[in-house]
Amino acid sequence: MNIRTLPRLLAITVGLTAHAAQAATTGTLNFVGQVNAGTCNLAAGDLNRTLTLPTIKIADFDATPSTGAFDFEISADCESDIRNVTFLFAGSASTGNAVLFANSGTSGGTALWLLHRATPGYTIPANGTDAQRSRTVETSSNKAVLPLTAAYHKTGAAVTQGTLASAVTVSITYN
């Protein structure tokens, strides 16, 4: 055998050996993930909000059981797949009129009256069922806006001067 052909022969043998050492295998890549529905949250300004009703006089109740109406809105910011938001209200009922929200302020004979403006005259009762204490609103441009009115209301007892203070909790559900 020629010495010059030995390196060529070794190179061919090594090449065949290296090629033969590679094995062809197959594998499977499994991918998992999850798609969740969008979310909705009360607008930042509605999380802990103080609403100031207008100052009234005792005489304002002479011809009407409620006075000092104040219009406002609460809203929820939602993702694009949310279609409806239900706002649910809860609070302590007034002892003089359980439909009204209790007054923890210093004015006697008064409580808070909460109304849904989109349904004229619809009282959101403090002591109602969940269905009575909630309102459902369709979203528009990723927002649900609920128009409300709050007012002072007589409870049946004599109205005295002082403050009205009432805490109403609002929670939302959505789909």
C-alpha cells in the first residue's frame, strides 16, 4: 500500500465512522397555554369616592319626602370582550324606612335615597334582593357607566339639623 494513500484512506474511514455515529430520532414538542376572558374593574375614581350632596334646610322637606337630589355616575373599565357589567349595591338599611340607606350622621329623621336614573324612579333599596339592589349596563368603548341620583329622604321621624353620612358598597360582576 502506498504511504500517500494511507491518509486518504484514513480520512474516508473516519468520515464514514463519524457519519455512522449520528442517529436520526424524532421527538414531540407539546405546547400548553390558556386563554382567559377579559376583566373589568371599577374606575379608579370610583374605588373610594366621597360624594357631597347639596346643603339643604329642614323646611325643604315641608312639601316633599325627599330633597337635595345629586346626579352622579359610577363606571367600570373593561377589556374588549366584556359585554355587560352588573353593579350590586349593599349597605345598612335605615330603621325608619328599610328601603333607604342608614344615616350614621347627626341629622335625625333622614336617610340616603339611591336611584337609578336610566330607569326613572327606580329606587335601589338597601334591604332588597340581589336582583333589586343591582343594575346591569352594556359596555360601550370598553366602559360601563351607571347613572345614579342620591338624595336626602325622610325616614318618618321628625327631621333635625345635622349631617347625613351613609356608606354604600358597590361590587361588580361581568360577562
